[in-house]
Amino acid sequence: MPYQLTFTPRFEKHFRRLTADEKRQLKNKLELLAENPPHPSLRTKRIQGTRDLFECSVNMDVRIIWFYENEMMIILVDVGHHDILKRI
């Protein structure tokens, strides 16, 4: 059974800044994330220096930051270009 995804206000705010093409790519990756978070094409990894934050790739520049809320829920914290990792 796939994970349920929910968004923080920060994620929604930064989502609006993405281009139409980036939003399309993001939609595809979110479907994959809900089905299989460790899928190789997401390049999922724990964010260094954190216990529960993960990042995955939308494309070579855009990243998603997220964490597991429980066994069935993923909270999407932020989305944006690679420099979002510096804002954690």
C-alpha cells in the first residue's frame, strides 16, 4: 500500500516557484516516492547530520526534503534547487 503524502506550508510556497516542467517532473517523482521511497531513480538518502530527514531528486537540480511521520505517511518539508539543503 502506498504512503500518503502531505505538504508543509514551506513546501507549498517553494513549489509555486518551480517552472511548469519542474512541476511535471515533481508530480512523477512524488508518485514514485509514495510507492517506493528507496527507488533508485529517486536517489534517496538521509541528510547528513540529521536523524530523520531525507532528500531525493526530482532531476539533477531540484530536490525534495521529507521525513516519515509513521508507517503510512510521508511529510514533504521542502522542494527546490539543490541549495535548499543549506537551509535546513
